[in-house]
Amino acid sequence: SDVDPPVVRRANLTVYEAAVITDNSPDDLDQFVGDTVTLSCSVDGTPAPTVEWYLNGEVLASGNGLTINGGTIDIPSPTTAHSGMYQCFVSNPASEVCESIALQVRRPDPPVITGISPPDNDRCRDIPTYVRPVGDTLTLSVDVTADPCPEVEWRVDGRTLAEVE
């Protein structure tokens, strides 16, 4: 019997897996000037997605105090100029995805001393003098507010209280 020979066709199949952001920095970061900042955008997909960073809508590159290494931005000593909306744009042939991170870099609030009479915030000048008989207890207190929380140090004649005791 006359049977046609089988027809063989070959094809290559390429399967793409959509680009996804698997882990990233919080949506909003509030940092102080000089405190190290790391923004991260971990990605997955096939083929491996490319990552492009933007700051306030402009393509971002390493320099000006920051280093970009794929899905990570390191800012070892940020200034207020580093504040803005960072976007991690991830793409491969299967998809594109973007995540945004708002970074606010601010100067710390200076300490404000309250609770001293008369009030004075100029390096503790004119603090009242207290006189007590030797052996009496004297309790001094002061309220200090700042952001970040300041360290309070008591001094007597220029020496810290721990040195005087």
C-alpha cells in the first residue's frame, strides 16, 4: 500500500516566566542625614529580569553619594538631596513591573530643653544655682525632647557627674 512518509516538523519552544518583585524595601522610609540607607528590590523571572532605578521619574545611575548594584541602592551617607520617590522598574520579555519607595531624609531636630526655670535653650547658660547644706539630697530634673532621642549628660564644673562621684 502506498503510505505517505511521516512529516516531521521541529520547533523550538521558549517559555518565559513573568518578571516579579519578590521582596522590596518598605513603601515609605524616613531616615536621618548621615544614617546609611539601603533600598532593595529582589526580582525573579525567566529570563532573568533587568532592573532599572528611577528617582522622581528620572533614570538613576551610581554617583552623587549612591551606588546601584542591580536591585540594590546603597546610600552610605545620605543628605536631604537624596529624598524623593524611588522606583524599581523590572522587565523581561514576559512582563514589566514597578515598585515605588518614598525616601525622606531629614535633619535631626535640635534638642529643646524645658523644665528649667528660667527656661534657656542656649547651651544651658543661666541655669539657677541651688544651695543645700552638705549631706542634703538635691534632685535635679530636666525634660529634653529631640528627634532622634538625645543623650543627657549632667556636668559639674565641666566634668561629667560620674567623674565627680
